Amino acid sequence: MAHLFLSGNNEELMVGNLLEDYVVGRIEHPRNSHYSNTIKDGILLHRIIDSFTDTHVSVSTCKAVLYDKYHKYSAVLVDIFFDHYLATHWKTYSSEPFDDFRQRVHVSFQNHWSMLPEKMKPMIESMIKHDWLKNYSEFWGIERALMGISRRTVYESNMEKATEDLKMHYSLFDEQFALFFPEMMAQCNNFLSEKGYSII
């Protein structure tokens, strides 16, 4: 969810940001020439977000709590846990009503449906049908998301059990998110401003 929120109010930026997981290599590679410049900016923004996240001390602190049990999957868990805190603290970071944001996300992907990779479409359909973004605010929604991810891992990750870790370390993760996210927003706003888009 954070990737979507950090794209501001531009539909193509939002789509490109989530599309990044399906794009291999250089953005300017000929295989990506069918994407608009704004879609490519969304792909670049996703990579900036990932790079900033991977090197932030608050994220490292949270991963360290989870690493003994979940190893490399601890980074995935922190991403999902932080989406939970964004949903629960939404009014702290956005003046846009959460219901409006979710509807805007759904419409954005419906408007750009034809350009989405076929293997991405089932995920988007499920996101809209089951209202994933709203579910992130609830423990059962996090558990459901983790079960889905766990089924797709090559090795037994046990991620479906990690909701208990979220509950156990709830205050710590919450405090670290509060340190991390304003800095993440500032990083993204710098990018949006430099590119001429509306900031968050």
C-alpha cells in the first residue's frame, strides 16, 4: 500500500510503481519502450523507495527482531507490517479520506487494464475484489495477506504465523514506522517535485 500512497495523485505513476515488480533490468531498455514516460517514472520511484527502505536504520531494527525466525523473509514482513501502520495511522499522513484513496487506486488500475502484464492481472483483480488495502488495518487482514505470500514461497517461510510477532512487538514496530515514514515521504516528495508532479 505504501508504494501506491507514495505515488501521489497521478494514476500512471501509481500504476508504474506497482508494475515495477514485473519489469526486468533497465527502465530504458527497448523491451520497455511501450511504457509512457510517466509509467517509467513510477517504476523509477518504486526503485527509489526500495533502496531507501533497504538502508534505513528503522527498517533494519525491525528486521533484526524478526530475522532469527524468518531470515530473508523478514524484509517482506516489515513491508507488510508498515503497510498496516500506514492504514491504521492514515489521517496522520494524508488529508484524503482512506475510502477515497482506495477507490482511486482501484479506478487507476481499471483505467490502465490493457497495459498490465497478464500475470499481474489476477493480483489486481483480487486486490479490488477483496479490498486488500482496507484489510491491512486489521490483524486478520495481515494474516490473510501473509498466508497468500507464504503459499508462493519456494521454501517453508512460516510467514503465515508472523501476525503473532506483530502483536508481540507492536509498540516497537509502531515507533520505528513513525521514525521511518516521514523521511520516506520527504524522499518521495523530492522526486515528485523534481519531476514536476504534485507532491503528497
